[in-house]
Amino acid sequence: MNADFEARFYDYMYSCGHISAEANLSHLREYLGYFSPGALVLDVGCGQGDFMELLRARGCQPRGVDSDPRMVKACNARGLSVHLGDALEYLRGSAGTFDGIFLSNVIEHFPASQAVGLFALAFRALKPGGTFLVAVPNPESLIVHLYEFWRDATHARLYNRLLLEFMLVYSGFQLAASGTNPATGWSPPLARFNLQDLSVPDGNLAGEPPITSNPALGADGVSGIDGHVVALPGSEPHGSVRTPAESQQSDSSSTGIRVSIRNVFVRIVANPVGRMLGLDAVRDAIALVSVRVDRVEEREQRLMEAVLRLEKRERRLAAHVQSLEAQESHLVEVTQSLREATLFLYPPRETFVVGRRPDGTAT
């Protein structure tokens, strides 16, 4: 495999948007607190020098080593001091030099035997009391195990945090800290699931005939006599739905009004006209009024049937909504249970250990 294969791969990842420079900086900032201002800190596999820049801003004295000439050139352009060469060889020649050594996403490129050797060389390169911080992809994270680790062809193996802690102790370090990097957290699809995204499709309920409008109907749903709109006595404004009791009360009121109309007609119109034209003409007029009143009654009956259908539909819809609410409540409980049951699958992507070389130890 060509020496620049890994560097060109990560160039490709950046160009495709799979890696974010800002996200990388947020990950690195989590480790700054382990190195005191003024400390001489070596960044092994420093890349373009992002962590070295952060160290410099903190008041540390950063140094770097990297085997990629392009990375070294990029660091030099930023005014950073970086050695081009093999990290293991560089550490062998740096006994008792540094106050801190930092490795981020480096040792997963080494088999276990070489990684243990790197820990031993780091121990020797540190001054007594010096700090050694190692950050690696977290093998306890599902996304690392199934995807992120395997996308880099130069990765050799994953290192569990417990194993890293032992490697520190085995190499002579005192274990100072270990954990996961909170800035590398991630959310699986289940954690991003939002019940508010669920919606009930529009349309009629199953088995329910559609409610259609009649162009011949007027504003109150009843066509008038000879095409004129008739406002029925007791008719309701748009959007209101009457209960069966209210409908019965309205029927009684409408019947009484119709009887009153006939009485008024007979008293005011029929009697005077009868005296003038004779009883036959009066009877014909009454019959005409009765026919038109019957037509109004027929249309009112049709309106009442439509109201009853709407009321039935409303009850069915209320029952349907209640059922959906119960299902939603159950789904929330199931989702929460699944989240709790799978927490171990998605801890942060990165884990780290921190060791300190004990004071008074010989180089």
C-alpha cells in the first residue's frame, strides 16, 4: 500500500463531507485540560496540526511528528514545529524530553505488539510526572464497530478501554483518568424518532359513505321554492352539529311555526279573499300553500338525515381518535423501553485513557 494512501483517503472523506473540521476541533478541545500551560507537549501523528494549534492557544509548547510530508508542510505553513519521520524512531531518540504526549486515533493503526512498544517508548520520552493521553475509536460503540472503523483500510484493530488501562499500567504509568469523549456522542435512528411525525391520513373512515354537497342547496342546505333559498325555522349556522334532543326540539318548533303560518294565511289572506272571490278560490290558494310547505318539510327532513349522518360520523371519529391516542401511548412506552435496552450500543465514538509517569522514575 502506498505511503500516501491514508492521507489521500482522508482528503477524499473531507471533500465528500463525511468528516467535519469543526467537529474534529470540538473533539480535540475535550483533551486540552490534561495539559498545563507552558508544558512541552508532543502530538504523535499530528496531521495538519489542529491539536497543536489548540495547545499553542492554551500557552503550551507544541511539537509534532508525522510520517506524511504533506501534513508536515501544512504544519510548517502554520508556524508549527513538526518532525517528518517514523513516530517510534522519534520517541526512541527523545528520552526524558516531554511534559506531555498526545495520541489521537493513532494506535488503532498498530497491531498489539507494536502498540505495547509505543507505550513503553512514550514512558521513556516523558519527564517524571509527565502526562500520556491516548484516544481511540470506542469499540463499545455500535457505529464504530459496524461502520467507522472499517472504512479506513489502514486500521489494524480496535482497543478496548480496559485493555488500554492495563497497557498503561504494564508500561509503568499510573492510571490518572479514563472515559469517553462527550463531544463524540451520536444518536441512532431510534433516538431520533419523533412521534409527532405520525399523521392520520385524510379521507372517510372505513365503511362511511362520503358526505357530498348538492349544488341546488342553499346556505342552510335546503333549496328553496322555485329555486329561491329558504331559511328554515330553527336552522343552525354553518359548523354546528345538533344533538338528537336538540333536533327533536327543533322539529316541534318548526311544526308549530308551520301551523301558525297556515292560521295567519287563513286569517289575513284566505278570509278576505274568500269573501271577494268565493270559497273555491280560497281552497285552491290553501292547497298551493300546503304543497309548498310540504316541499319545505321534505327538504328539512333531508337536512335532518344529513345532520344525523354527520353526528354518527363524529362519534366514529372520536372513537378512532381515542384508539389512536391509546396506540400512541403504548408506542411511547415501547420506544422508551427499546432506548433503555440498547443504550450500550451507542456510547460516544471515542474513548481515552490518561497515564502519568510517576515522579522519581529513571529514564
